[in-house]
Amino acid sequence: MDELAPRLDFKHSAFARHTIRHRWPVILAQLIDSVYRNRIRYQKDEGIDPEKLKSLTGYIGQLRYEVTTDKPITLLSSVLPSCNEELEVWNGRLRAIGVELTGEDDLKGVTSQHPSWHSLPWLLTECYLYRRIMDHVFHHGLLSFDPFAAKKHSGLKGSVALLEQLLQFLSLLEDTCGYTSDEEIFKTFFQAALWANEFDLSLHAQGEHHVGGTSDLPTHIRRMLECMVVNDTHELWRFWINRMKGPRAVSPKQEHITSIILDNAGPELVADLCLAEFLIRSQLTSRVVFYPKCIPWFVSDVTATDIDWLLKPTPGHADGRSGSSPVNFLSEIPRFGRFHVISLNWRRMSEHCSTRLRSQMW
């Protein structure tokens, strides 16, 4: 009979142990540094009180101490904007596993039986870590503040050369000579969206990470294809084209919706948008629905604000060259009116990753 693998926690998993001992403290230290270095800009551009930023850096420093010294975890206190039930769900889950303390309680002398950072499943505590950060952000009324935004923007700037090539592929759809087949373009966009996942900044806490380095897009994709165990892109293309244009294609009157659950901002978000644009232009779908996170998670995860920032055509946007950013081409994408964004709250958390989704229109 199949058995569940050992749960990923500090005691049973080398990955979880490395994450807790090394990645989390580095991420938190970098976050303190980022908030401090950008404090003047936050005050000028977003009108944030410097004292609130000072309080946030102090809180993150205390959080880092609690993580590294395996202190007890505590209940949350702040409600997410437009999501009153989320706090109740989180605290209900925490109480169910024995968490009784609040942020106001003295953690000294607490019995070792109380759940702590090292004793709980890694995935639960990693989600809790980011929710704790935002707990303090929301406590100070900074409802639209993303403490990880600066790092996400920096990562995009470093990948502009590769993104220029990706955006140029969209022009092939308007080239009547058409030396590249729809299937090849389909595969290129799918593979680009897949491998842009390496931008996940929570896994590259030791420094900046840019997708693709200096290689051209086809070379980068060919190199990454060697890492794949199974590649069913051709079968996916055949299924898709038959679904939309084959003998048993959906009726023209029937709406065909493609859902994209977004992961990382930066290059991966650009790749997802280009894939969606290709599907719509090629009449392989009638509408695309994007699902970002409702608050910043895992350093680089996409929020609705990240989409706004990316699609806003501003001088010097993304790469610092006034009026010349290739990402500005993306500002033309929404003209089709067939992109929709829905924010998701992950409704249930457990060590075995059992979840339910709760949609919220944005």
C-alpha cells in the first residue's frame, strides 16, 4: 500500500532545514535592507510615514530572531483588505494545531510543547512567514504597500534582453510571410512561460537572479529542454488545435476560457501575458482569466498591483531608458478587452497541501 512521504519539516527534510536555517533569514535580512534603502522613495512616491517604515524594519528584525531561535508562533491579528474571512480561517487553522499565543504575549518561558517555527510543516510555516510580514504592514494601514516590489522590479530590469526577443515573437503573428508555424510559436511561448519560473526569487535568496543570462531565447529554451523528463507540448498543441479548429471544435457561439494561475512577477509574468496574447490573436481561445495572489507571497509572486505596474506605459519604465522600454509594448495588450484578473485567496492550508479556492473579483 502506498504511504505518504515524510512530511517536510525541520527534522525530516534537508530542504526544509536549509530553507529555515538559511533562506528565510537571508530573505528577511534583505527585506530590511530594501525597505531602509528605499525609504525616501516610499515617502515621496507613496506618501508613507517614515516612522511606519522604521517600525516595519524593526518588526521584520524581530521576526528573523524568532525564526532563527525557533520561538513559538503566534496568532495573526490583521484583516486582509476586502477579505474578512481570511483572518478567521488562518487563526482557526493555527488554533487547530495548538497555537494559543498572540503577538502581545511574552514568548519567554513558553513550554516546548507549543508549536514553533521548527516543529511545524515547512509549507505551512513558509506561508505563515509571509502572512506575518503582511500582518504588520496591514496593521499600520499600508493596504497597498508591497515590501517586495523593489526586488521584483529589479529582476525584470536584468532580464530585458531576453524579454525583447519574447515580445518580438508576437510580431511573427502579423507577418504574412509566416516562416514560423503557429505550432512552433505555441511551443516557444509555452516553454518560455515554463522556464521563466526560474525567476522565483524565494529560491535565489543569496543574490539577484535574471532569467536566461545573455543567451538568445531559442538557445535558452533548447538548453532548458534538456532538463525535461517528459515533454508533451506537441500532444498539447494537437489537443488544443482540435478543440478550437478541428472537426469537433467548440461552437463559435460557445466561449472558450483559458485560465492562467500566475506564479512569479517579472519575466514569468511577461511570458504568461505573451502566451495569452498569442492564444487570443490566433483564435485559440476567446478569453483569458489571470489568477494572481491577493497579497505578496514568496518574494516574487504576482499581485494585481504587479500587473498594473507592468502594463503602465511610463518613461524609463522597467529598464531605465526613457521612453524605450520593450515592456511598454505590453501596454497595447489590454486593448482586446479579453483579459480578466481574478484575485484568489487560498482557503485551506495543511501539511499535505489540501486547498480550496475562493475567488474575489479585482
